[in-house]
Amino acid sequence: MSGDDGGRDADVDADVTAGTDDRNGNGNENENAGARDADRAGLLDRLPPALRTDTALIVAALLGIYVLYVASGVALGYSVRGQLNAVAVVTFYVAVFAMLALALNLQWGYTGLFNIGIVGFMAVGIYTMAIVSKQVYAPGSAASVGGLGAPIWVGMLAGTAVAAILGLIVALPALRLRADYLAIVTIAMSEIVRFTLLSNAFESFRLPVPYVSTAGVGTVTYRVGLGGGSGVILDFRDPLAAFVGAVGLTGPYGALVDLFGRVIEANPRPVVDGLVYGVVLLAFVAGYYWLLSRTGKSPFGRVLKAIREDEDVAGALGKDTRAFKVKAFMLGCALMGLGGILWFMRQGAITPNTYRPRLTFFVWIALIIGGAGSNTGSVVGGAIFAALLYQGPLYLKNLVNTVVPVSNAPGSFGPAVAPLIGRLDPVPFLLYTVDSVRQLQLVIMGVVLVVLMHRRPDGLLGYRTEAAASIPLRLGRATPGAEGPEHGDGTDGTGGADPEGPGGGRDG
Amino acid sequence: MSLAETYSRGRRLAVENPFAVVVSVVVAALAVDLIAGLATGRIPVSRVGSLVWDGLMRGLVIGLAGIGLSMTYSILNFANFAHGDYITGGAFAGWATTYLIAGLGRADVGALLLVGAGGSVFGGALGIGITTTPVAVVAGVVVAGVTTLAIALLVDRLAFRPIRDSGGITLLITSIGVAFALRYLIQFVFGPSTRGTTDAAAVPKFPLYLIDGYVRVDAHDLALLVIAGGLMLGVHLLLQRTKLGKAMRAMSDNRDLARITGIPAERVVTATWATGGGLAGVAGYVLVLWKGTISFNDGWLLLLLIFAAVILGGIGSIYGAIAGGVIIGLTYSLSVLWIPSAFARAAAFIVMIVILLVRPQGLFAGRATS
């Protein structure tokens, strides 16, 4: 278990780039990490103890990612604009994956609920938000269906709530099933959501909404819909602009844009928007983290962990395990819905086929990299996944394309591989490989997942020592000094950590 | 049995399992609606006949592929999410062979081996069909089975065997990783497009007259029926008549007990992967032959239906998998009588969810490989 080595926290990046390969490699890395840790220690000492390691871990991961991106941006010869854009994009993905991994951690890491229908809750969240917040249908507008025209924050709340309600609908019957059955039910649910969004039966319909006004009570009918295969245009005001306006910062924001205008030649607005939205999302990540850490530490969270370890025992202690599971599942689903909203609401349009099960798979990899059961791990895992596995290959492709400008990559595997076999010319094959990075990226992710399950099923930070006893329960583990303060488990009552990790005998 | 007894039993059932009662009511209502529709001529008999035939074909493919999933699920105790991509792998391997044999000399070998990736060659143009190019089709079936068998064994060696003793969920997550790696590797090689594989015009058709219209049956339907039926019979004989089959059943019933009695567990597991993989590959091949198109997503889209069938039939029961497959196939097809066809797949999933809630052990529950 990695939880015992002192320097592990600073060098999460190196650990994965160096290849999740073997534990023997850790020795060297830890020395470096230790040195870097010492550099930061002066600053960290001033922080309250609870913040020291975990915050440092997250900040180190983020800084490492930024350094990596800026360095490769310099190598690519990006302009300032390109650099800032790259930082904004990677921040965006780091934040959304961190949020979704945190939400999943509540369900899987804390409670042991095997949800592989994440994308369904995200889709329900953003589609609900779209219907509630889109402009009211007007004949002749670009959008074929309208919405209710409510403010954006109302839409966000509604989307989150509907995702939670869908969670309830799934949870009520399904939570008594075995973990693998719950998996199949949730993924089937997410596909049913996608088919519903795709079908032309709900492409457009009339929704009567009751209202109360001085004139009396009545209903007004709106033309709304899910838009079918062509999706929905999100024609509300840019949520970021709306937010800035709502908090009364339109003036200072304009000044900020002007400030960036000095270093970016033309039209600095989108770049600034991207950066600021990234910061807003990171604030949301902090909010998720705070909420879930509080939940984990609360008596409610302790029951969840008890259910994870042994549901029968928790039941025997008089806990209504079913109610706890339903609540935890709903909270997780609500957070997934909100995550979906925050991910997609600034995209201009949404189409159903975005919400394929592969998004669920991404979130799972993020959580497993970080380690189920650890909130810090979820954030770090989300960051590493987003930066290295999700955005990294595309960045690498750009890098290669800058070095070797490509205009004639083969269109399919045949023309790519024929020269390799025929006259040992690997260039077309390499070009095709670089060009197909989007597919190969998923192959790499699949392999990474398999390797992680073999070598490190606990992830980087999963199931950190959670001993309730004051003495080490097992030799070599649970040494008091090495204990991370994260989710405060050093003191709570769920007993020793499960040595088997996320898979260990929990499928009964 | 007295009336009062029947009544009290019914009441107990309703109290203990209200969901089952709701389900029975819904099923009964649909059946009544169907019969009424047929009687009044609102629903043409031939349309129902066509849908039943279509559902049976789909169900046989699901059942054939489901046998392997059910066996590995019960012997190794995990839900293998990579099974769908074994199906795709088998389909592409088999169709590459078919293309090669049918089109040799008429088109570029590379294009044939890649099943016409990027629109380089078309199955329709090669005139592929069970009657026009029987050798190519039979060779394709064999190669599909053998290749997928090899894929299944290789994946087991690399991904599953090192963590054989881990919990079911660890293995399940691993299998999701395998599934994505396989699927997008296939897409990398064969390309993302969906393309036609058979020459639909050249397939002999045997329309059956049924009261008020025709039920469309063609030679590929019959080929599917023969191949799937034959293999199912073969698996039945393997399990019932051979020592290996007996060992598999013992392993599936109680792994520890089987090992104590001296059954070589690893060898039986290997044989299970080989059988299940081979059947999945053939199922993928005949699926493509039947529907006439191939895509890298085919296996994945089928996988959830296969899970539905396996759970419906009861995990570990190959007869359950076959029966479950047919029920799921029929649900898929017949559901279009009441709901938009976009929801046919959703209807099959809902049947599965309902079964999980009402009878999670499946219809052919328990120790039913025997």
C-alpha cells in the first residue's frame, strides 16, 4: 500500500507518467518528491494541519499539469493566446472530471454502489436545464423547439433536482440488487435515456405550465422538446456573462478583458471567458469537495462506509441501510446532473450521442486512478485523467503535427499499412496512427484501466488507512504518522481499511 | 384446491410481491390487446408473423452469444463486459475471410481483408450471400469462431488470469477496460463506418403466405437458424455427454467442491473461454450475415441485450440463455406494435430490469446447467 511512504503526496504526476509500472520504481521518485516537498514545506507549515497534505497534493497535481502544458506549449511555439487557451481548456476538463469523480466517489467509494450509468444522469441534468432555461419558442427562430425561458440558475437547480429524482427512480427498486446487477441496470438506464433523447417521439411537445398572476390562475402552454437526433440549441444567455452580471461585476470584468487585451492581439473576450469559467468550475470542485468531505465525516457518512464494508453488519446495528443507500445515491446523482450541466451549458448546442457510455467509462478511470474512497484521490485522479489521458493525446498530436506538418495522412488502415508491408516505409502508418489519436486514446485508456486493476486496484490514494484503533491493526500498516488527514477517517468507527480495495469481496 | 385456498394464496402473493402482480397485469393487458387486435383485423396477422420471425432470428443470435457469457459469468463469477467486443472481433475476422474468398482476384487484397474499410470495396458488389458464395460464408463462420476463441484465450491470459482470485467487481471493471481497448482497436483497423456486407438482391426469398399477407423469410434467415440451432445442440451434447461438460457443470455449481474432487480448474476455465468465445464469434458472424451490415459497435449494442437474456434465463443456465435470448428478441420485435421503434431496445432493457426485480435468480433459476 502506498499510503505509508512519506513523500508520495507530491509526485502524483511522475507516478503515472512514469508508467503506473511497478512499485520498484517508486523509490527514486519518492526521493525527488521528498526534495520538492521540502521546498514547499515552508509555505505549507503556515496552513492549518488539516489542509497540509491534501491541499498540497491537489495543488501539486494542478501545478504539475500546468507546468507540463505550458512547457509543451512553449515547445509548440504557441502564442500567448494559444497558451492561455490551452490552460483554460485543461482547467475545464480537470474541473469537470474532478467533480464527476467526486460524485462517483460518494456512490462507489463511500457506499459501494456500482453505478455505471453516470452519463444518463448528466444528460438528464443538462437536458432539463435546457428545457427550463431556453428561450420561449418563437416562430422563425433558429431553434426548432423552445424552452420555458426561466433564469439560468432556475434551470440549473431544476436539472440537478431531476437528476436526483431519476436517481430515486433507479434506486428504489435496484439498490437491493447485487452490485453487478446494479451495474447492468444503471448502464441500461443510461442507454434508455439516450434512446429517449434520440427518438422523434419527444422531439417536440407542448407542455402546459400552471401560473398564478393577479389576473387569476391558469395554464400557459409552451412548445418544448428534446430535439431528437439533431439535439437542442442552448440559446440562453452565456451563463458566465449572466453570472458576472448577477453578482454585479460586469464593469470589473470588462476591465479584466481589457487587461488581457494588452497581451492578446485581437478579441481577448473568449480567452478570458474560458479562463474565468475554469476558475468558476474549480470553485465548484472545491464546493463538491467540501460537501462530500463533510458528508463523509458526518454520522451519515460513517454509516455509508459501514454499508460499504458490510451491509449486514450495518443493518444488524439498527441502521436502515436501504434509506441510507437511497439518499447517498440520490445525492451522487444530483451532483452528476450538476456536473453535466456545468460541462455542457456553455457549448451552444447538445446532441444525444454525446452521452454514450464512454463518458461513464472516463469518470470511472478518473476515480480508479485517484483511488476509490478518497476525495482527494478523486480530484487528483480527475486532474491526471483529464490532463494526461483525455487531453494529453490530442496535445501530443498537435505537437507531432507542428514538428512534422501533415496534410496527407492516409484515410484508412489499408493505405496506411500497405507501404509498411510492401517497402518497409513506416511513415504513412505513423501518420495514420497520429491522425487516429481519438480512437487510440480509448485503447490506451482501456489498457490503463486493466493495468491499474492488476497493479494498483486501490488507485493512488484509495482507502487510505482508516484505523479506528489507536494501535496498528496490521503490522506495517496504519502507522500513525503516515495517516492522511483526508476525510478525517483516523477517528471514525469503520474499522480497518479493506485490504482488497474496490473489488474486494463486496459483490455479495 | 378450494376456492378460498386459491384466494388466500393469491392474496399472499400480492402482498409479498406487489411488483409481480403489476407485471402480470401489464402482460395480460398486452396479450388481450394483441388478441383483440388480431381478431378485429386492426393488427394484420402477417405483420405479427413477420415480427415473431424477426424476433426469433434476433433471439437466436442473442441466445448463441449468451451461452458463453452465461458460462463465464457462473464459472468465473463476473459479468464480462468485453463479451460484446468478442462478438465484433469474430464478425470482422470472419467477414474478412469471406470477402477475401469471394473477392479474390477481383479487388485489392488489403481492401478485402479490411472488409472494405473506407469504402474501398463493397460486399454487395462482390455478390456475397449464402447461395452465391457458400464456400466463402462457411469459411467465414469457421474463421470467426476460431479467431474469437483465440481472442478470448489471449485476453484471459493477459487480463483476467493474473487476477483470477479477485472479487467479481475488480474483474468486471477490468473487463470494461478490455472492452474499450478491443472496440477501438477494431475501429482503428477497420474504420468507423457502417457498411453493407451482402448482396441483398441475390438472396433467395421464400415468402410464406399467412392469412392476410406474407411473412418474409430468406435464405440468410434459414442459414442463421441452421448454424445457431446446430451449435446450440452441440453445446448441449458437450455439456451432457462429455467428461469436460460434466466438469464445467460441476465448476459452475460449486467451484470449491469441484476442485476438491480433482477437477483441473484452470483447464476447465480455459475450455469455457474457448467454447464461449467461439460461440460469440460465430454469433457475430451470423448477425452480420442476417442483417447485412457490419460496424465496430455491433457487439457492444448487442451486449446489453445479451445481459438481459442471460439474467432472464438465470446465470449459468445455457438453456436459460437460449430461452432468454428468444424472449428478449421477441420483446424487441413485438414491442413496436405498441411503442415507437426507437424504444424497442429500451423495451428489452425494461423486461430485464423487471425480471431483476421480480425474479433476480432468473426464469430457469439456480443450478440449471444440468
